[in-house]
Amino acid sequence: MEWIETTGRTVDEAKEAALDRLGVAPDDAEFEVLEEPKAGLFGRTRGEARVRARVRPALARQKLDRRRRSKSGGRGDGESNGASSSAERPASGPSKKPSKKSGRSSSSRPAREDAAPSGTVSSGSTAAPRGAAAQGEHVVDAQQVGEEARRFMVGLLGAFGAEGDVEVVRDGDDLEVRVAGENLGLLVGPRGTTLQAVQDLVRVAAQRRLGDHETRLRVDVGGYRERRREALGRFAVQMADEVKASGVARVLEPMSSADRKIIHDTLAGSEGIATRSEGDDPNRRVVIAPVGAAND
């Protein structure tokens, strides 16, 4: 995922500006603080905060590795495996006595076997799980994620008692699961709140379960997102015209990060207009102001 840089009067403002540009929630982004404002006289600050941000990759591969480790080992932790190995070798017990004289007791052999050289599959080895994880990194791709997402969405439709056609549109590593049908408003909810929850569930079922790090997955039901984008775009232009005519900034209603991004993107090239976001989620709002009145 590509990094972006944003600035603000404080580090928090710079981070919020980055979230608006990325169109994601705070939990779905990661940040690096590049520069902080410097303390000045009388408690004032000088300069701006500058941060670098990107969409956070999925972090579920460790869980996947642990599952594979438990399957490949067939037992719990390495200590239990070591105990069982010594029990299976009756000669390992008496061999402790001659170890004082020769220093080459057979009891040292299980320790070397536990080290499990590369390519060896053993219950106590850590090499096998790492190899399985490495293979998983190559196997999991956008197509597989899309298939899992589609399968889950079909099952979810059945659970809701709804009927519809589910297709996955792929553009590189970007996937959009589109659901078409009648009477699907229950899956959208007021202002798309239910749709957002459905999208989170699909991401867990597909991306995080498979350990996918790169794919960007979206879900749209009944073309809601496109209609919402067009409606917000028209609304943003209308508000911008009013601000230009009156010279007074307008504060919009609280919006999700995805909706705020639409407002910012729509007005990015508008002459004489600047936008910024204020407040904290879920009450964060977009401010449309004449140039010079907005501080990002």
C-alpha cells in the first residue's frame, strides 16, 4: 500500500486529514510521525505536524500460522513433544550416566533432532510451520480472496432470507463484491451503516481468515455506493456554490470517513474553496470554507 503525507496544526489533526484522504477508519490505518510542532513562547506552537500514513495491511497471518503449526505438530507445544520423544526412546534414560565420562551420550541426539534441519517434518520442528506460512503467502491471491468473499456473501444472503446475484469485480488487487436483487435495503441500513458492517464481516471471512495482506475489498449492495457517491458529489458542489456566494464557511453533518473522502475529492479542484475535517468520530464533520479560512 502506498504511503501519503499530511500536515496539521497538531499530530492528531494531521492523522485525521490522512484518514480523510485514505477513506478508512483509524483502526484500518497506520501512521509514522515525521515532524511535530515546536514549542514557542507563551505556550504557543511553531510549525506544523507532518505524518505519513497508509492503509494497514491485514495482520491475521500469525493466527493462520498457529493453526497450521498445531495441525502439522499434532500436539500442543514443543515441550510436550520433547517429552513424548524421550518416552519413545528407552535408551535415552540410562545414557545419562556414561555422558559424564565420554561426553557423547545418546541423550544429546534428541536435542539435535529437535532442531529439525530444513526440509524435515517433525512434531517439534518450527521449520515446517514457517515453510507452510511461506507457501501460504504465495498461494493466497486476489482471486482466491474474491472466491471466499463471494461464497460468504451468498451464505449471508440466505441467512437474511434474501435473494440476489453476487459477482466479484476485480481490478488488480482491488476487489468489489456486488450484490444485485430486489428488496435488499435490509443489507444497506440507514446511511449505509448495515452495509459497512456487512463489509467488515466479509473482510474477516475472506481476507483475514486467509491471511491476505494486499487486497482491498469492498462490498456494494444494489448499487448503493455509486448512488451515494453521486448524491454526495452533487451536494458538495451545491454547498461550495453557497460558500462562494456568501463568503461564509459551511459545516456539514457528521459523516463516515468514506463519505468525507467523497466530499474532499469532489471539491479538491474547486477554485476559491478549501475543505477540512473537524471533530472526533463518530461526530467528525467536513468544513467547506473560502480559500484562506480553512486550515488543514
